[in-house]
Amino acid sequence: WDAAYERELKTFQDIGDAGEIWFGEESMVRIIRWLEKRKVPLGSSVLDIGTGNGVLLIELAKSGYMNLTGIDYSPSAIQLSEKVREKEGMSNIKLKVEDFLAPSAELSGFEICIDKGTFDAISLNPDNAVGKRKQYVRSLCSVLKPEGFFLITSCNWTKEELLNEFREGFEILEELPTPKFCFGGRIGNSVTALVFQRK
């Protein structure tokens, strides 16, 4: 990931392109629309897990959200998101190099946690993926307040699989609509987007 973000950082410095938006623009719109529909207060504390280039936080800030934090374990990703934040003039967004599987003590008390692809990336880890997924859920429980919301967008996991992964400590609130496709007479989604609430 460091190498990928170093390339994106160089591209941003050369031509001002912030790089890849995981799952596209509509994934960010879907998240913001849900927060607005739920009338989530603009002062709510929001954590973007695996923020990458930080573009989701920029869009949240443009929508009026003020208490925004982005973490990534890649220092290059945080450097890139700092440059993007600077370019957009969004000095109120907090960014930190932080490994979500071993969160620091100050990473706690969030009312909303958002994940677009980080759980997917952790799930693909060739070194003890099952243990890392369990640790992710433990970390999520430690940083998210009881009754806080967890919004996850995944291209690796179905709704049923995610319900199983997050069964301890979380309950499903709703499935967000994502594009559908038809293959061999069966209808499916290329992306799953769910909202959980911490018990």
C-alpha cells in the first residue's frame, strides 16, 4: 500500500489528481445520503478507517460534518490525504498514521465509523486473515461508542457473510442500495453496503 500511495502522492504533486476513489463517487454519495436521511448531527465524531487519499472526509466536510478523523497505517496515504486536505482548504479534518488492528488509546468514542474497502484488504491478508478479521471487530468495538453506527462498503463479502463477521457486538440496521447485475439468470450486487449499530 505504501508504494501505491507513494505513486498517488507523486501524481497529486505533479497534476493535482487525488487518485483512486474506492467504489466510485456513488459510494460516497450513498454514505452521505444515509447520514443526512438519519439526521445524524453535523457535530458527530466520524472515523474513516483506512482513509487512503481522504477524499471521503473532504466530501463529508463539504456536506457540513465538522468532527472528522481519518486513519491509515500507510504514512504515504496520510501524506497524500494531508495534501488533498490542504488543497481543499479543510484544515479541520484530523489525519493520523494508525494501525486499526492495534489502535492507540486516544482512538475511541466515535459515533460513526466508516469503512470503504479496508475490511476487504485486511481479509485478503495471507498471514492469519481469520485472526485479523476478529481483531478488526474487537478494534471496532473499542473505538465505536455503544449505539454508534458502522457503515461498511465491501466488494469481497455478501450481506450474509458480513452479518456473520459482525454478529458479535453489532446488529444490522439496513442494507444500502448498490448497483445490481444479472448473470446466468441470477441477480446480484458487485458491492455490498451495510449499516450496523453497536449493541
